[in-house]
Amino acid sequence: MSITFDKAFGIHQYTLGVRERRAELLASNIANADTPNYKARDLDFKKALAEATSGHDFRLLRTNERHIAGSADFDPSIGYRVPDQPDTGDGNTVDMQTEKTLYMENGMRYEASLNFLNSKINGLKKAITG
């Protein structure tokens, strides 16, 4: 009987990648808090996780070999956040309190997934070594 990663680790192997991508987006929002006209972005976790588990790869396909290869930074699970506060006049929609809170929450959930995977790996090691 073979053990696959999907059977051994379940969904948590995918949540790490999605949480990492969300941390990048939230950090980008924080870094651009003073950039005029910057729009805060966030990730729809459920949609991103569904895409990660289904194996979808959102790359641009070339229909002719003479076409220029494109790079797709397209991710349908990423969108712009609706601002909670009125515009300050510079067009920036980043709310630092919201971003910091979401970043911290995302970090705690990332750590929880790591701890879960670590316990699964330790259990597998214990089963192998006896």
C-alpha cells in the first residue's frame, strides 16, 4: 500500500502555498501604504485553495510558435479590496490597521498549518521507524 502526499497531508500541503501568496499580497499593500493611487489587493482564500487543489495552472498559451511567450501574473483568486474608510484624496485604498491585522492572522494560520504538517510527518516517521 503506497502513501501519497494527498492521503498523508490532506489539504494542508496546499494551504501553505496559498497562505504564502496571501502574505506577499498583504506585505505589498503595507509597503505601498503611501503610494498615491495604489489599490489594496487581497486573495480569496477559498477560491485560491480550490485552484491549488485542482492543479490549475494559469499560464498564457501560445497558439502559434511565432507568438511571443507571455508571462501571466494572472490569478483569478486575487482581487481589489473594497475600502472600509473614505478616500484620503490620493486614491490609495490601503488601511494600515486592516492590513496589519490580516497579515498577523494569516501568519498565525500559516504557523498552524506548519504545526499540523509537522505532526503528520513526525507520525509517519514514528510509524516507519517503530
